[in-house]
Amino acid sequence: MRRFWAAATAVALCTAGVAVTGAQAGTAARGGPPSITWAACSEGSLKAQGAECGYLAVPLDYAKPDGAKIEIALSRIKSTVPADKRQGPILINPGGPGGAGRGMAVLGQHVPKQAGAAYDWIGFDPRGVGASKPKLTCDSKYTGYNRPPYVPSTPEIDKAWHARTTAYAAACAKAGGALLDHMRTDDTVRDIDRIREALGVEKISFYGFSYGSYLGQIYATRNPERVHRMVLDGVVDPTRVWYQSNLDQDIAFDKAIKVYFAWIAKYDSVYHLGRTAAEVERLYYRQLDELAEKPAGQIGPAELTDVFLQPGYYVFGWEETARAFSAWVKDKDPAPLKRIFDENHEQTEGADNGYAVYLAVQCTDAPWPVNWKKWARDNWRVHRKAPFETWGNAWYNAPCRHWAADPGTPIEVDGSKAPPILLINETLDAATPYSGALETRRRFPRSVLLEGVGGTTHAGSLFGNACVDNTIADYLADGTLPGRVKADRSDKQCEPIAKPTPLAKHSLGERLRLVPPLRP
């Protein structure tokens, strides 16, 4: 699933250092019960919040519990209520797979009504991610510049992408070694339960964004008696893991980007890019063709697609992308587009960590088609009706054809024994299409689904939408949920996260006021 992230990571996921060493990682490697040695976090928002950081040693291979160990990096912000009011730990995952979650322990402060204060908020970097050890990285420059167009309209483009994706899989085989055989979702679910043991509690709560919703589903399937509360925002369809999920996503992104094109057209007096959604859409695809013929410096059609992918995920950044596109169309100035691309595609050492782990999980959670003829047939079929993201998504996942580790069998999600949980999805969420939330609701008969009606934002809870956020607060406070209806639909409806209203010109102060509230 193309860059399966939550809004938390896309907007402002802060870093947090740890002031402990691998030698302090706990006693699990010495045969005792798992433990975490906590110490003050050394940097970032976690330090400002007085968070603690540490490591937990876990088996690389759970079939060999006394064998090689890896280390999971964690953070903790403790409950601030009296002991008799505390509700235990709540673990957070931002999605991905491959999203670093250690900085997300600060999420509790964004829960309204002080409902987050009753929990110990636990952030963690899943195996292979961020500060966890080892950290998987294969080729830091892979998602940078000088890439072919995504649509393989010529044999040369097709051949170039095959060469690139094959080489990346080979680089990961060399870099990952034995780790690649133990990167499935179920491995991380086992890590979560090992964290629970190390925290010394019978039950945990869990807050999962995007792919984190799938982690939550699997944990609740495996350990329903261990779940206290669970919030899943941007809900993965557990029956479509993962090849089919990407094809579903392609259709959904095409619908979402059309909503964005219509928004640009609504403000033609500001951006001057077309008075109708169809005009803006035609202009966008003309620019892709022109950039394929003559790139604007380092901005070619693949880079332009990636810049526009962000508005397909979130309403945050809609104005900036429209201004940048207008600057290119009207003034032939590619600098604003390049600035957006650079912000979302770092090329520093290890910058491909999230992508490498994404592949390591998705390529091995379930089998992928080996025969390229099936990929080509399916993606050309979908491309004909949804051209915006289909081939970009296909090449993003194509290394799975050559992945060094063998795929497993998807776990059958069964929430029949799980306690009441809260599901959240906007209707036109492209990364996790709404149909997945409905399927998960069916599989968790005590769950309640909250729908952001008509919205396109992906996994945007605790971003200031009072209808959504107060529902979360009530649930975390005492388990209160809206009533579950008998029909196969959402149980509660809220307005979606609001689309921005641009001004013709922004002073610095005006621009700052338009920035969405910061998330961890």
C-alpha cells in the first residue's frame, strides 16, 4: 500500500533521543522476564514532556526464543492522575508499515477533556524502524530524483523500472540478512505483547493509525483478553492484504484527487489553474506529459505525481501544493514544487528506512503475484479508469516480486471475542478505503464505526475535529461509545476535517494561523 502513513507522521512527527545503551536493554536475553530500563529522553518533544526512553530485547525469531535478540526502542509519558484513576498503558502505532512511533508518546496531550491523563502513553519504533536495532536501510537515494515516468508507456520505461526495483530488492537482501525473515505483522504483534509483559500488566490499550489499524486487528484476534481499549483510525481491510489493497487504493486515490482538483477550480481567482475540476485535471496531465519530454531541472513526471500525492492523503497542505503548481504553470518556476518534494523525500543516510521496512512487512505478510503479466494486466486495467496513482503504486511495490524472504499466510481476523473498540474512517479516505472500515466492523461485532462523511483525510483523528475527538475522549475515559446500529453502515457520523479556505495572499502571520495543529 503506497506510503501507508497516518497524518501524525506526515505533518509533524518529532524525533526523540534515548539516554540508554544497548547494554541496558533488559534482562530478557539473560533468561529472565522481559524488562525495560527507563531513563530520561534526551531530545525532541519527548524531552520537553519529561518522557522516559528505553529499549526492550525481543527474539529475532519467536520460534527460537533463546536465540538472537533485537532491540525495540520505546518511550513513555506516565499518567498524571491518582493511582486509583489510572487505566494502564496505551501503545501507539503511526502506520506504514515502517512508521517510527517512539515520538508519539506525546499524543495523550491532544485528547480532549483530559481523558488521556489516565494512561501511560507508550511510543515505540517497530522492529527494523528508527532507533530500534538493527535499523533496516537499503539505498538512501532510491526514492530521490532522476526516476523514469511512472506510466510505462514505452518498453524503455518498463525496462528501467524493472531494473530499479530488482536492484532495490537485491540491496535489501544484502542489508537485511536474517532480519528479513522476521518482519511480518505477526512478528510485531508478538513484540507488542512482549512490551505488555515488560510493562507488567494484564491488559493494554492500543491506538493504531492506518497500517497500525491492521496491527490492532491482529493483536485483538490473537489476544482478545489482553485488550482494554482500542482506537483504530484509517481502517485496513484485512481481507485484501496486500496486493489487492493496492489496486483498491488506486481507485480511491483517483476519486480523492478529483476532489482536490475541484477545490482548486473553486478558487480559480487565487490559483488561476482552471474554472472546473475537469480543466484542472487536464492541465495536471498535460504537465506530466510536458515534464516527461523536458524535466524542469530535477522535477519530472514522477516527482510531480509524488507532490500531488500528499493532497490525496490530507487536506493539510492543499494550499501550498496549489501555489507551487500555479508557480510552475504560470511562471515556469519549479522551486516551490522541488521544496515540497524535498520535504517529503529526504535523501540523507538511512532515509529509506520507512520504505525498506514497508516492503519487508508487506512483501512477506502474504504472497504477491510472481508473473509480471498479471501485474501488467491488472494495473493497465485499473489505470484506464484511475490513472492518477496506479502505476506509481505498482512500481512502489514491485520489489516484492524479487524479495529475499518468503511470504507467509495472512492471518484470519476474528474480533468475535474482542471487547468494544472504536473504528474511525472518512468516507473518501484514499489510503484506507471506507470499504475496509465496514469489513472490519463486521468482523468485530462489538465495534462502533465513526464516519467523517464525505472527507478525504487519512487517519486524521485528534486533529481538532471536536465531533471525532470528543468521541475518542469519552471512550478512553470510561468506555462510552455511540450505539451500534443494525445496518451495515457507520454508527456515528461527523463532519470531516474541514477543507481550507485560501486567501489571495498570505502574510507570514496569516500563514502560521492556517497551519494545522501540530501532532507528535
